[in-house]
Amino acid sequence: MIKVSVLYPWTPGASFDMDYYCTKHMALVRKRFGKAVKGIAVDEGVAGETAASKPPYIAIGHVLFDSLDDLQKAFAAHGEAVMADIPNYTTIEPIIQISEVRL
């Protein structure tokens, strides 16, 4: 199983529309990538090392695929449309990590 994690660092003065991200952007991801998507999750950062500290990431989105090949095919066909939606919900430059789920 392959997991794409899109991390949005907490940045002073940046904007992030969590409602849009959860309801519209992730729906776009599901629609565009279709059956290649095996699961989606969104984490909203609430704190860092202590309850009073800022989280390192304001949000993290996760998308699961069966294989790296499935991810690459989906992204080649529809990645441009998905990436073009980013300015609709944030001013943050995302960090992307592709991982193999081991557990």
C-alpha cells in the first residue's frame, strides 16, 4: 500500500480553509483519481509538543493507493487539475511525501 501525505506547515499569517479542503478538495481528489484511491484521511493540527504550542502542520492530507504505479498513472492523468485547486483553500506551499505503509 502506498500513502501520499500532503503536509501543510503551520505558517504565521498563512490561510487554510479546512472546510473547503475536507469537503471540496478531497472530493475532487476522489473524483479525479477514481478507483485508484483506496482511502483518504485528513488530520487537523491542534498542538505541538505541548498543548499550548502551535502544531508543526496545520493540516495533513493522506491518500492511499494499492501501488506506486497506480499513483503515478492517476497523477499523470489528473494531477494538474488537483494541484490547480490548491490556491482555492490555502496560501501554504505543501510538502509531499510518498510512503510505503509497513504496518
